[in-house]
Amino acid sequence: MSTNTVFLAAQLGDIHRISLREHFLTLDAADRHLRFGSSLNDSAVLNYVDGIDFERDEVYAVTDDAQAILGAVHIAVIGQDAELGLSVLSAVRGQGIGNALFERAVMRLRNRCVREVRVRCLHQNAAMMHLAQKYGMKIHQEGTDREARLELPAATTGTYMLEWLQDRQASYIGNLQDGSRFGQSMLAALPAFPVFPIGPVDHSNLKWRNENTQTTATATGRRPD
Ligand SMILES: CC(C)(COP(=O)(O)OP(=O)(O)OC[C@H]1O[C@@H](n2cnc3c(N)ncnc32)[C@H](O)[C@@H]1OP(=O)(O)O)[C@@H](O)C(=O)NCCC(=O)NCCS
């Protein structure tokens, strides 16, 4: 994959649990610690995947041409409370998959009229800290644990339209992958719609919430507070 590859994240459902299990089980102990806040054993990882509520939450993934999940974002939402959990396989990091998943999740949340999202950032998680700062998230520190929060702009006609286009495109690519091994090359060849065709989020217009808000949604398998 070249660094110019545009990654399209497709929405997953109940039928993808097996692929999700494989994805999370591939993460080593250190990555599980960064992703979940603790080094979950295999059994706990399986419980986490089995516990994902696809009716309430949403999961988007970037897959290879064999439909293996390279990276996934779990968007846990309860009302106005949203949390993201991101993971990319170590072999394919640094190519933009984490960025693509983050941007896709933010657009979904904007279109769901959610106004704030948070991501757990352990202090040693340099890559996630970089992403959080890049997207203008505000970092809250609690001991060695950090939580990054982003207040989201309202949805626009553009974000609704773009999401619709990206979903159609991801679905088309998925159909290609189902039927052939040409999916990934088609993905690279097709013009992809950028996640923010109207430009990245203008962080100067965003307001930050300073108060320690009560939160309940969880993308880490933790029980809600
Ligand atoms: C965090 C994670 C999802 C990033 O995935 P990725 O596919 O490598 O992300 P991308 O390639 O899109 O970009 C990562 C960005 O972080 C930067 N980065 C990567 N490693 C870094 C490091 N050690 N220090 C600082 N920046 C780093 C990259 O240069 C890139 O910067 P850019 O967007 O300005 O170009 C991935 O590292 C991961 O799965 N980690 C384990 C689980 C985890 O930590 N999840 C987050 C908490 S829920």
C-alpha cells in the first residue's frame, strides 16, 4: 500500500464479529493495554467483541482484499455521550488508517448530532496523543491516564452528502472484495471522496468543555460508570 492510498472505512455489523475477534486477538499485550486501558487476555477480548451492541454503537473498519480487518474504530454512544476506541494492526501502521478511522467516526458522530467525543489516551501512547493533538482534542489528565475530548461541529448538508457517498463507495468496494481479489487494487484506483471535502474541522471555531462531565458510553469494554 502506498502512502497515497485513501482508506475507506466500511460499517460493520453482527456478521463481522468473527473478523473483529481475529483483529483484536492479533493485538499484542502492549497494544491491548493502549486500546482498552488494560492488557485484556484473549477471553476478555472475546467477551468485549461479543458485547458490542451494533444496534446502539457503530463500528467501522478498513479491511484488506481478503476482508481481514486492518483497523477498526468502535463508536460507543449513549445519548450525547460518545467514546471512540481505535486499533490498527502493527504491520500496517503509519499509513493513514488511524487517521481515516478517526475522521470517519467524527463525521458519523456529527451526523448523529452528537456534540462531544472522547478517546482514552494513556500517557505513553505517543501515536494517539499525536492524533488527538492533530485534531485539536483537549487532553484531560487523571493520574497517568488521559482522556482526549473533542467538541464536534454540527452536521451540515455537506457532511450528510459525503457520508452517503462514502458509504456507497465502501459498499461497492466491499462487493468487489466479496467476489474477487481485485478489491484492493480497485480501491487504490478509484477516486475516493476525502473525508472532509469542505476542509478539515476548523478548530478555531470549536468550544471546549472544561467541566468534568459524567460519561457512560464505553468503547473499551469497561462497564459504564
Ligand atoms: C493509535 C493507532 C490507532 C494509530 O494508527 P495508524 O494507522 O498508525 O495511524 P496513522 O498512520 O493514520 O497516523 C498516525 C499518526 O501518528 C503519528 N505517530 C505514529 N507513531 C507515533 C509516535 N510514536 N509518536 C508520535 N507520533 C506518532 C504518525 O506520524 C501519524 O501522524 P500524521 O497523522 O500527522 O501523519 C495505532 O497506533 C494503534 O492501533 N495503537 C494501539 C491501540 C491504541 O493505542 N489505540 C488508541 C487508544 S483507543
